[in-house]
Amino acid sequence: MTKTLRPKTALVHGGTMRSQFGETSEALFLTSGYVYETMEAAVKRFTNEEPGFIYSRFANPTIRMFEERMTLLEGAGDARATATGMAAVTAALLCCLKSGDHVLSSQALFGSCRFVIEELLPRYGITSTLVDGRDLKAWKAAIRPNTKIVFLESPSNPTLEIIDVRAVADIAHSVGALLMVDNVFATPILQRPLELGADIVVYSATKHIDGQGRCLGGVILSSKEWIADNLHNFMRQTGPSISPFNAWVMLKSLETLDLRVREHSRNAEAVANFLETHPKIARVLYPTLASHPQHKLAMSQMNMGGGIVAFDVAGGQAGTFRFANALKVIKISNNLGDSKSLITHPATTTHQRLTEEQRAEVGINAGTVRLSVGLEDVQDLIEDLNAALIHA
Ligand SMILES: Cc1ncc(COP(=O)(O)O)c(C=O)c1O
């Protein structure tokens, strides 16, 4: 398969390796190991004299199909799939950092990413600084000669802050650092960080890539050289690999990713428009709304707004809990990117580790909720929200 496939075709056919049975649907190779005809063949496999699979901790045909399809979709040089999105973030950082290095990151991050950068890396002598990602002066002031990785999430979880990826890539490159983007909220369909200057892209495939809340997974994408020189051996020796079964689910889900993400976005925009007119809603954050503080920047980087809406319910935490408890179609869950609409209260769940002051810095208030808009009929979602808001 050539690299000239358009994205929607690559999502359906990219990376397919057919077995001798000529199956239409990609095969699930649920195997840990591989057999060799002879002992000599095993030696040649281990010394790279002959191509082939050795052990599924390093490579497996189903996982490879998923990685190659993602590589084509993202326009990257290569990819590695991991057990979870957090395994992707942690492996991508640890594989190329060492004691004495510095990481510069935006402060509006998913809670576990913030833990890895703020608490875990410093235990190993890798210092970090977190800045307000919207403030380019703050990025410039905090970059150091020993900064090796600049990390950001845009739109951010949960308050949909937008970061100027091109400008931050230039700041990173000015000291020879690489820009790593967590592109979970935008998905590869709506935002292409490598084209905006990023060097490494990471995903929680658990979210829109699976899209039906079944499997955990992650993906790291970059140039062929960066993967070969940094990630390949790290993954092989430390083993944060995805299971072939989960990779197969992700691979098959990619076939409908474009359709699903666009429908999630259309539904989310309709929900955001409805919420903006509701008297019990104090604030709505959604990238395509003209009221979003970085609406213009968002639209210069993204094709559509994505499936997540953040909003503040009047009446603080108590009013918000009464509202969420009254929802019937929309379910309470901290996952996102599912075909089912899911709502969560970040201050008491995904971002409860932060202090109240840190939460305020990234715009998480007592009444803030994050709604992952699903694939239901949007009128049912709007009616559900409208009925539940009576209780706020
Ligand atoms: C922005 C972002 N990054 C990373 C992760 C971690 O992904 P996972 O739950 O697959 O480890 C999540 C999910 O919770 C997320 O929302």
C-alpha cells in the first residue's frame, strides 16, 4: 500500500497485511511468540539477518497493522502502540530524557500527565516547569538551554484551552527541544500537530480511536529516526506494549473514525449552542463558539470543534450534582470519546489531585462539568440537558 492514500482510504485499508487465507477483515494474531523452522532461522531473526516477528512485546502483526494505519493517518514516519494513553505519554518522555534534562509543559493537562511531568520525572533528576499555555511570553521566559521536551495538550482536558502549536514549536526548536503534543481531544481527524510543527504526537486510543469504550490503548507517532533511535529499544526492553486483541479493536475502529468524529463534533456544537442560551448555564467552553476566548486560534488549527463541551452550571457543586444526577440519557462517567454521551465533574474526579488554586488557574470551578457528546440523536441530548437543568 503506498503512502499516497487519502486519509479516509488509509483509515479503511492502510497497513493491512493479509495472511495466506486472504481474509477481508484484518486478522487477530492473538499470539505471544512465533515459531522458527530451525535454530539457525531463530538466530537470523535475532540478528536481523532475516525479517520476521520474534515476540509480541516488541512486535505483532495485528499491532503492526494498527501502527501502520495510524502512521498513514497522522502523516508520521512511524508509530508504536502502547497499553494505555498514559503508557504512551510516559514511554515517549522516558525513552528520550535523562537526569539533568528539563521539560517545559502547559499547566492545563489531563491529571495523570501532570503527575508524570510534575512529580514523577523530577524523582529521576528531570526537572520541569509548567506555564499558562495560552501565554507565549511565559513559554519564552521558561525555556532553558537544557529543555529537551516541550509538552502540551490542545484543546486541553477539561476546559478546552487552545495553545498556538506553531508558535510553541518555534520556541521549542530555538533551543533544539522537541515538541510533543497530546492530541486526544482533537483526534487526528480534526488537528494535525506534525503539520503545525510538532515532532511527536501521543494519543490515548482509549478515547475516540476505540470510540465505544471497550479497550485501553495508546499510540506514539514521530519520525522514523526518532522512533528507531529513542522509542524502539525502550519499548522492547521495558514492555508497555498493547495487547494484540486491543490493537485489533482499535484497528477496526479506525475504519469509522472520520465518520464518528465529525458526527461527535456536529452534535457537540449543537449542544454548545443550546447551552449558551440557557439561563442556568454560567459559561460554555467550545472551540467553534465565537465566545470561546481563543476561537480564532482554535479555528486556525482545527477543522471542527471536537466532541467535548465544558460548561459551568449555576448553583456551584450542589446544583451541578443535582443536575447531573437528574440526567437520563447522558451517563455519569470520567471516560470520554464514547458513542454514549458521558458527563463528569473534573474538580472531584479527574482533577481532584490539584489544589483549589491550581484548578482555578486552569479554569476548573465548582460548577464546571465536562460533557463528552456521543452519537445519540442530538435532540434527545438537548431535551435530557434541558429537563435536568430544572434541578440545578
Ligand atoms: C488528554 C488525555 N491524555 C491522556 C489520557 C490517558 O489515557 P488512558 O486513560 O488511555 O491512559 C487521557 C485519558 O484519560 C486524556 O484525556
